[in-house]
Amino acid sequence: MKLRFLGIIPNTPVDDSPTIWLDEDTGDLLIQSYRATEEDVKACQQIGSIPGHSTDVPEHETIVRLPAVMLKYIPRPEGDNGEVPRT
């Protein structure tokens, strides 16, 4: 696996450091961040995703909370300004 460091949340202490990497072989992102709270997970489950799809989080998955400041490190297609649409 060929990983490339993309960024770390600015001014974080040594043991509290949300970080993001890119797997250059697959294009996948690897994200170290804050574990979503039980309240966050329940809110995600209430919203759901697509009709008929389970809202359970399987054992091999988790929900993480990525601070907005980290979005600048996510690679975007050319011409994408990186703004997150507000609803």
C-alpha cells in the first residue's frame, strides 16, 4: 500500500491529532479522527441513507466525526472549490 500524508488538524496536541492519508493505489482515504458519539450515531440512523438499506453500523465499520477544518485536505476533482453545500 502506498500512502501519502495529506494533513493533520492544525495546532493539535501530541495525543489528539485527527489526520488524513490517501492510499495512492486505490484512491481511498484513511482517516484518524474523533469517534462519533452515541448521539451522533443515533442521529445518522434516524436520517438513514437510501430506502431499504440498514441503518445498523456493522462490526467492521464505524462512524467518525471529521472536523470541518480537515475538509481542506480531501483531494477534489479539478475545478471543485471544496465548498460544502449548506442545506
